[in-house]
Amino acid sequence: MADTTTAQHDGPQGAGALLGEEASRPAEAAQGGRPPQGGRKEGGFFYGWWIVIGGLLIMATCYTIFVNCIPLFQSHMVADLGISVGQFNTGVSICTVVAVFASLVIGRLTDKCSARVLAAVTILTSSIVLVLFSFITELWQLYALCVIAGMVVVAGTRLLVSVVIANWFTLKRGLAVSIALAGSGLGGVVLSPVTSAMIEGYGWRPAFLLLAVTCLVVALPLSVATFRSRPSDKGLEPYGAGQVEQTKSDRSPDVPVTVSIGWKHLRKSAGFWLLIIGFVMMGITNGAIITNSISNMTSVTLDGVEVVTGGHSTLWAGTVWSFYLAVVIFAKVALGAIYDRWGMKTGTILGTATSVLAGIALCFPATDWGPILACLFFGFATCMGTVAPPIMVVKEYGKKDLGTVTGIVTAFEMFGAAVGSVVSGIMFDAYFSFVPVWIMVIIASVVMGVTLLASIPAARKLVERRRAEGASELDAEGFEIDAMGVRIGA
């Protein structure tokens, strides 16, 4: 009997035996073939890496611009529009708060809708919003555009990319996700100095127009051409499916979760909410640091009065920020590899330590070494907010309802980022100093580390309980299967 849930082979990628796996499923044998293990011909190129490249380009443009480049506009827009730092940061936080709710929707959509359509909508919306940003004259316009950006752009970039890539990889999942998400650093290294120079030479409005064109030209073509939600859409299987136990390709101490958990059970789990608290704290640190780092290095003008914070020039600050984004490129790839090789505990400890050290270094903005060390440490720490959510969700609870669960985790993290952005602006307006903000960051970093580490053994207990209750096993794509390996409900 043929397995009706297995997609037909799609071109040359569907031929050949892969990665040395000897056994084949009975249904596939009945068809006279099977989707290649790992999704490629022996020695060929795995199609999933095209997804990784497309994701990298989305992160290098849409995500980078709205998260890492916006701080470059802060002081200029505050002075030109006659608003306060707190009001500007509120606009950023509105974007993030909207993204909290949008992430819940997009998380579900990634489980059900075409990844290619979602990617196209995200990129096109990014460009339109950036064009409209260049015409802002009033505060309410900033807020309105931040609402749109939060609904589609912020929520639809790293969440979409990370979930789709997690679907395509079993082995090297951490590496694949981190390479794509490292696009935010790669794009930042290029776009940060270009944007700074554009602002200095021509003003912040033309800079927004340049960024809008960049999104269309760089991100749209490859993403629309290559994105697929799951390997079965191409008649393939996830990279290394069924081989985690057979090879040493994944030497992580984290035991793969092959039993069905899902959101229905996670929402009642204390361990899952420890994970949520950890990422809320990570969001607070990201929201505070990313939004205010440039102003921390330079100065802020409030009601026509300049408040000198670090005293450095905008160009110097932009160069240091480019250094931070360069660190992100290496750090995201390194963190993904650490999760693959040494597991969640090691990755969490590294992220926590570097986040605390970044908070300490930020307290010395008037020095040269303070901002530079802060960017070095935060380059590693910030990766916890992007690389860790999809990887920790899969490692702790498996692929069942992956998009939905990752969307929920991401939503809470973005809520933390909104809190960090708003509170940091209020603190600065009250004290005319960012030092109280960085003390908050240090405390949040410690709480993050404690709760994320505590979530790991709690998750293992839930997995064992579900297995004892007779929960269904999962296939490589996260679908429940029966004893014969056939997807349930197909």
C-alpha cells in the first residue's frame, strides 16, 4: 500500500540513495523508490541550502534595516521632528508590540501556508513601509508605519526563516538556522556604514529610499524562486532524517525528541513557561541595547538642549556599530554550531555571560574601549534572541506544532523587547543618562540564564511523561505516525 502522504519525486533531487541509509520505509519501497535521505543525490547539493541562502538575504535586508539600522536614525529624527527619545523609542516599541501578536498568527501560517507567499509579502511590505518612512512629518505617522512594520516585517522575517529552515534540517539544524540568521550581521556590516554616510551626506529621508530599493533588489528574487515550506513539497526529506542516532554528525548531548508534545500540552507545562520567561528577559536586553546604543555613544538633543552621553561622532559610532554587526556574523554561526555540538546548556551559559559583560561595558560610553567591548560581547549575546528560540523549541519539545510554538516564544520575546525599548527611553528622559538602563540589562541577563537553564530538565520530564502516556511518535517533518510509519490522519 502506497503512503499517500509522501510527495512524488520532483526532478533529479528525488533520485538515489542518500547518506548511506540502508533501510527504506515499506510504503516508499512499494512505490519503487523513496525521497532521498537528506534530500539530494549522493554527493549533490541539498536543496534546503537554497532556503538558507534565501533566508540569509531576507535577514540581511528586511530584518537588518528595521532592527539594526533604525538606531542610526534616532538622533536625527528626534531633532528634525521635534520629538523626544522616549517618543521615538515608543514608536519602535509599538512595532515590537504589534509583532508580538503578529508572531502568533505568522507562527500558525508557517505550519499551513506557502513559505514562498509569506516571504514575498514580507519583502514587498518592507519596501513600501521604508518608502513611506521617508515622508514622515508628524509623530502619528511614525507610529502608524511602525504598526504596519510590526504586523508583517518584524514578525515575518526571522520567525518565518527559522521555522522553515528547521523543517528542512534534522542534522546541522543549528548551523543552518544560524547561517541564515547571520544575515542580519552581514547586512548590517554593509548597510550600517552606507546608511550612516547617506544620512550624513544627504539626510535621513533619502537614506530610507535607498534601503527600500535594497530590499526589493537583494531579497525578493531568490526567496520567491526557492522558498518551500517543507522538504516533502519537493519530494524530499529533511537533511539527515533518521540518522541522528546512526552517525556522529550531531554529537550534541541533547537527546532528539521524537514523541508528540505539541501546544496542547505545552501550555500547561511549567517548564515551557520558564523558557518563555527566559526569552522575555532576552527581549528586554535586546530592546534596550539595540535601540539606544548609537545614542549612548554620541549625544541626544532634547527640547533643543544637547545631552552628551558618550561624546563620540555619529561616524565613529556607526563604525563601531558595524563592528558589532560583523561580530554577529561570526557569533550566530558559532552559536548554532555550539548548539549542535555541545548542546543547550553550553549555548545558554555563553549567551548569558556575554550579555552581562555587554551591560557592564555599556556603562562606560565616554571611553573608546567601553563601546567597542560592549559591541563585541553583545554581538554574541544578541544571537540568543534569534538563534536560540527555534533551536531550543525543537531540542526541548520536538517538531510538533513547531511554527505555532516558535511563534508564541518569539511573540513573548518581542514583548520583552518592547518593554526594554519603552522603559529605556523613559529612564533616559528621567535621568539624562543610560547607566540605569544598563543596570536593568545586567539584571535581566542573569534572570534569562537562570530560567533558560531551568527549562531544560523540566522539558525532559515532560517528554518522558508523554512517552509513558503512549503519545504518538513523530516523523522527520514533525507529523504524528503510527506503528507502520504512516502519518496519522493522512
